Amino acid sequence: MTTFLPVNLDARAVNVVSIAKAGGNSPIKALRLFRGLTTRGLASAAYMDPAQLDLIEQQSELGAPLLTELESLARALDVSVDAVR
């Protein structure tokens, strides 16, 4: 498994993302919790509906994120888009 190191992630956040991805969990949810944000708080910062964010975090086919949504989430979490994929 190749480890990536996005430029704007600190070492602890890299571990959070790596563990989430290795476990098949949402890196977005892991980063949201790591940053101490609520679903509503992150959704607001990313200019999206909290229900849509919830579907994205659940990795539901119904909530498959668009690239623009990933970009908004990455900006709100202060990470690269690769970190939230």
C-alpha cells in the first residue's frame, strides 16, 4: 500500500486518513471528526446540505460526490482533494 502525504496535512491527520481508508471508512468523516466539526458545521463551511454530506460520509451510492463537492469539502477541511477521495 502506497502512503500519500498531502502537502497541507499534518502527520496526525495523515494517520487519520490512512486508517479510515484502510478500514473502508470515509476519510471525510474521519477528517471532520479529527477537526472537531459537526456534520452541520462542515456542511455549512462547504456550502452543502447536511443530508448530502451525511450520504457522502456513509459512502452511499446515492451520495456519490461530484468533483465540485469534493473540492468544497477539501477546502473546508483544509486538505487536498486526494485526501478526501
